[in-house]
Amino acid sequence: QVQVVESGGGLVALGGSLRLSCATSGNIFSISTMGWYRQAPGKERELVAAVTSVTSGGITNLADSVKGRFTISRDNAKKTVYLQMNGLKPEDTAVYYCNRVPKGPFDNWGQGTQVTVSS
């Protein structure tokens, strides 16, 4: 089970950048694939970025909508996952969450962090 606290969101202009952080607690972070999800108003939550465990190669995978603009990374020593977002667009506006991929039945969602991109 992983507990998460997301931070780093805010209001940014079109084309701007933000770096999100996800601090975790629990004993299985290092062996878990971690991901960033987002939920825009009126839409379902979607997975936008994932990174496998170090032992699995730390392989990253990005949704087509964010490829070339977002980068996911992890620091196992700090049990933290990051999402660097560049070239932000209004359609990136959403609440961003992190969690395991796939999310376990006993993994709770954090409060998320709001990202708003103004045009």
C-alpha cells in the first residue's frame, strides 16, 4: 500500500512549465510502477505518465497527448515521483494525482494538485 501527497500545481500561462511532486510513504514504493493521472472537469481520470521500478529498468511511458512535453521521473531514496510539464496547453487543465500503476485496491487517492493553464 502506498500513501501519496501531491504538490506543485498552480496557474500558468499557455506554453508555461510546472513541476509536480508526489511524496509517498510505505514499503513498496521502490518495487512499484508509479504514475501520474489527471482528471479534467466532466471527464474521467486518465493515466498520463508512468515509470517502472528501477529493477524493471525505470522505463517511462507517456500518453500521446503529452509526449514531447511531459517527463516523469522518480527518486527512490526520497520515495518521490516527479512530473515535469513543459509547453502547457489549456487542455492540460486538470487535477493531477499520482498513484501506483495499476492502482491497488487498498491504495488511496491523494488530494491531488490543481493545474490550470490560461490562454
